[in-house]
Amino acid sequence: MLKCAGKTLLAAAVLAVASPAVAQDTIKMGGLATLEGAFAAPGQDGIRGIRMALEEFNHTAGGKKIELITGSSDASPASAIRATRKLVEQDGVQIMIGPLSGSEGLAVKDYAKTKPNVTFINGTSAAQDTTLRKPAPNFFRFSTEGAQWMAGLGEYAYKVKKYRKVAVLAEDYSFPYTQVFGFLEPFCRLGGKASVNARFWVPIGNKDYSSVIAALPDDVDAIYVALGGADAINFLSQYQQAGGELPLIGGSITVDQTVLGSKGKIRKTVIGTPSAGPISDTWDDPRWKAFVAQYKKMFAGKGGFPSPSLFAHGYYINTKAALLALNQVKGDLSDGGKKLRAALSSLKFESPTGMVSLDPRRNAIADMFLTEVVEGPDGNLVNKTIGVTKQVSQTFGVKYEEFLKYGPVSRTNPPCK
Amino acid sequence: MFGIERNSSRYPLGINPAVLLAAVFLIAYPLFASDFFTFQIGAYSLILGTIALSLTMLAGYGGMVSLAQMTVAGFAAYLMAILGTNSVGVMGLGWPWWLTVVIAILGAALLSTFIGAIAARTEGIYTIMITLAIAVAFFYFVRQNYQIFNGFTGFAGIKPPTLFGLYWRDPTPFYYLALAIAAFFFLAVRYGARSTFGLGLQAVRDNPRRVRALGINVFLHRIVAYFYAGIIAGTAGVLLVWFNGRVSPGIVGVDMVIDILVIAVVGGMRAPIGPFLGAIAFVLLENFAIDLIDRERFNTVIGLAFLLVVLFSPDGLLGLWRRIESKIRLPRASARLGVRANRGDWHPAGSSERM
């Protein structure tokens, strides 16, 4: 797969040499993803997203060749900072794409403040405070965040599914906090209940859920589960084995392709589980279908998932934004990227999942998808699109100052008594 | 393993010109190196080297391989965040920086002493197992404790003070700070090896039964060694939290614990310069292996490089250097090696247990 990248780069280089008028100059772009540790598979899909965008633009933007330099972290903030610092200070990248995970994003935002002449664009990190509180003027997020991803799910659970009382099971760090907040805020505003005592927080990599399953209360209508990757598979299969009967509500990466495509015995448990997120596998829209077709063309049989994950999607959108803005400023970064950042701030473009633009704190406003797990025609589990919530902002239409009063995301916010 | 340092009166002023050259290079380094090389390569190598130095001291002089040195450094880093100021809104008691630093280092030294008290009655592989168990337990504890250690997220926004008009996290001042501390502990360990305590520790290492028969308290000797090692690791931990600006459980995880062992072993445990050589090799590989090979396989390069070093030079980079040196300057060096063979390679009973 990477050899292929090398070849295309080489081909581009040969072309550049053959026709010197095309590109006299190159722009260095850094791509940071978790290529090691627990999130290595999502990280690789993120890099695939960057490559799809570069391919679409023929590795050229604003008349200049784009040179991609990859960095790797292991999802810890410290490693993300070390990799970012290497890309910025040693390799001299002027545009950074990344990172992938929530707490990494918070760290990179803080680092961005010390490098005002470098433009930082998010990967898929989706913690709320990366842009909501104390944002960095040169950090952009076109990929939205975890609370936005939940848009429509709280209302759906209350109004359509008629759930009144839920238990919560989630991993114990900033991204699931953001997701739980995004789900519970509208759910509880409508009158739903989720007692703080019925919220279970497990560390990443937890393998044995028997004690959690035993402690789940009987008097709830459903369980909201925000676990990712192997954690989700472990819980879902153990819950099915234990004969769990309660319906589930899923976080954005709890019932996505990385989990549904697994070999775990989860079929009975997950069918009918509603969820929400920035993408929907089966969305019947030409833009999304073209994106999926392109993904399959580039990566089918080369390690790619059956369908692009939200990580490929997020990195793709962020990279595409950078390239579009570079086209607008004709690749001119001689002013330390000032013009580029102005172009990014006012950028509005069609993504595979609809129109994307930024709010004043440089966080994306985009369409969100409400989905439900169904058995596809070929027996595979897929997420069927139930609805699209148009143009969701980080504050859900509430005024910024008002929204701040909701308080930072945490294990107990909202209290939901 | 360590003997008394050979006398160096062969050199003018008693200083080896190579040492002088190294010192000049280290002091002049920020003048020609970029900020990245000064900070992320230079200063970070010095910090990791100092933590590994505390392990080299325990293992090389005391025969006690403690895997909990990163834990001790991490504890100091956590104390800095808990007692000082952080931007997370958990703990952060706001003590003045100088008090925080002193308490953090002392706290780390006490933790190290405590670990020593548990581990010092064991030998060889059992010491490794006990200290590894402590390190892993500490990792899970900080990851799951939210009241004090703020769990998975840990702390951010920990800054060094601005003193004498300098912000001490700027690359050049921070490098010199790390260099001064590393040099201080390097010399302290070198000098300490020749002190009564250092000689006693080496005697404990070589033959604890005989030392006990002489009326020396072996247990106490070992615990005091752990205390000193704790001071070294704790001070490096303070630098580490200033370097990162943050601390989270990942920093005391098993990966980092093993990294410190790798640094010490690859550098060579024969002399206090070893861990610094190991740290430089480690940091360079960690940063640049990704440029050498397929982006998704660079950890394999790091692993292979270390495997090769250990395979071809069981005593690490230090041994590799000594071997090259002996080839270049055969007569004098071989004479020296002869001296060393007479002096250091006498293995008393029980020595097979030590690393």
C-alpha cells in the first residue's frame, strides 16, 4: 500500500521534472495518525483518507506539489506532541493534518498556540474542548466532534423508541464523555432519566464485562453504550452470552463497520440498535456513493475496510479543506499562512456527506446521520440511514455564551436526575 | 562490574581529551543545533538518560535491577501537577514552584525507598518481578483514580517558572537545565562509586554474605541506594513533566518502563555514561526510524537495531565503543584491558545472580 504511495509520489516527481512549468515548488504537509498501539487500525484508515484527498487533487494544490510526511503516535497526548513537533520543527511542514484521538487533539491544540505560523487541521479527534473552550487561532476542525455526532439520537430514543430511563456504559476519557453529553443532553431535556449511579465507566482495553453486566439495573428501558473497537466487541458478545435482553443505543464507533464486521457473536444483540454519527454506510446519495467507490478502488484488497470508516472520512474532509484553501490562495504561504487561514475560516464546500462550513471557533457545521443496525441483503450487518440532521453546529443552535453554561463534558454532565 | 576508576594521570591536567571534547560539544550544542534538535533530541535524551542512570546505578553498582525507576520519575511528575498548578481543574494546590520541586523530588525518593524496602531482601530475577509488579500496579492505580490522579486524562498545563528573565521551557535554557542536572548526577554517581558508601554497595553486590559477616548492614545499604536512585529519577521526572507540559498514565505504563530498561541495557551498564549513549540512540531512532522505512513498520526497525546492539555487543554501545577503541589503539588499550581483567572480572560466589 505504501509502496504504491511511493510510486505515485515518484510518478508525480517525474512529471514535475518533465514539465518544470507545472510545479516549481512544493508545500510540505504533515499527516499524524495513530499508526501504533490500540488505535493502529483506525490510524491506518485515517492515512487512507489523506491519500484519497491528495489523489483527488493529483497531489497538487495552488500550482504547487504537495509532499506528505507521515507521523505516528500511540494515542497518548505526549506521543502526539513529540510526533507533531518533529513534523513541524524538523521536517518543516507548513500544514498539519491530525491527530486521531480526543485527548491528543487537546494537546495538539495547546501546541498549535506556540506555532502561530503553522496551520493545524484536525484528523478525527472529537473532544469538545479542542475548539469550544480556549481554542487556538490556527487550529481548524472540519470533521466535527463527538457531541455533534450524536445529533438526533437523544430525541429519537425518547420520541420514537419511547425510552424514558437509560443506563450508560462508556470508556473513561474525553471522547466518550463528549458522546455521552451529546446523547443525554437532549434526551434528559425531553424528560428522560439517566441516574449518575447507573453510569458505568470502564478503562480503555477492559476485557471482562461480567461485573458491569451483573450491576446493570433492571428498571431501565435501554443501555447507551459508547465503547470502541475491541472494547465494544468484548462487551457486546459477553452481553449476548449472558442473555442480556435490554435494547441498546450505540455511540458513533460502537456499532460501526470496525465492530459490525467482526467475528464476535454479537448479531442478536446489535440488530435494531440505533446510533448516530458523521457517516452512514448505506446512505443513498451520489456523493457518498462516489466516495465509497473511490475508497474501494484504492484500497480494496490492500488492507482497507469493506466501507470507509469515519476515520478515513474525517481525515479526507480535513485534507480536502486544506487543499481547497491552498487552491484559493494559489499556494502562497509566504506570509506565514495568514491568507491560507483566512481562506480556511470562510471555506464552505461539498463533502461526501454534505455541506461543510466553520463556526467562529473554527469547528465544523455539518450534516449528521441517524442510523439503525439491520441485516443487509447479503447477510452482513450494516447501518441503515434513518434520518439526516442538517447542519449541526457545536452548540446545537444555542448561543455560544448560553452553551458554555452547560458546563464542560464529564462523567456527571448532564446530571439528568 | 564497576571497579574503581582507573587513574588518568597519563593525560595533561588529568583530563582525558575525549572527555574535554565531549564537554565542549555538549555546551556548544545549542549554538549550531536547531530548536528541534536542542529540545526534542538533546534535552529529551538527557532526561531519559538521567532516569536510566538511576537504573544503571542500582543495577551496575548495587546488582539490583529495578524496573520501577520510571514509576519513581512519573510519581515526581504527578506530584508537580498535583501540588503545583495545572490547567485541568483537578487538584493543583498552587504551591510555589520551588517548594513543589523539592517536595516532588523528596516524595519520589521516599517512594523509591519504599520500593527498595520491599525489594531489597530479594535478589536477581525476583527483584525484577517485584519492581515490575509495583510499576504495573502504579500504572493501573493512577489510571483509575480520579480524585487525585485524574485517571486516564491525567494533567496538562504544567509549566516551569520564568526565572532570571528566562522562560525555562524555551529550547536553549531547558537544554542547559537538563544538561546541568544530567552532568551533576553523572559526576555524583562517578564520585559516589569511590566513596565509602559506593564501595560498600559494590561489596554488597559482589558478595552479600561476606559483607554481612563483616558487620555491615546489607539491607540498609541497599535501601539507601534506592533512596539516592529515587533522587536522581525524581529530579529527571520533574524535568520530564516540564518537557511534556503534561503527565498521564501512559508515562508510567509498561512500555515506558521497558524503554528505560532498553536504554540502560543498550547503552551499557558498565559506566554512568552508558545510559546517556543509550538514550541518544533511543531518541534518534524513535524520531527518525519513521523516515527510514515503510511508515507502518518503523517500530520493527527500532526493535531490530536494539537486537543487533545487544547481540553483537552484550555490554551495549559502551562495549562496542571500547572494542573499537581497542582496535584503533591496540597497544595501550590492550594493556588497559589486561589491567581490567585482573581487577574486575573476578566473579565471586553468587555473582551469577546479578545482571
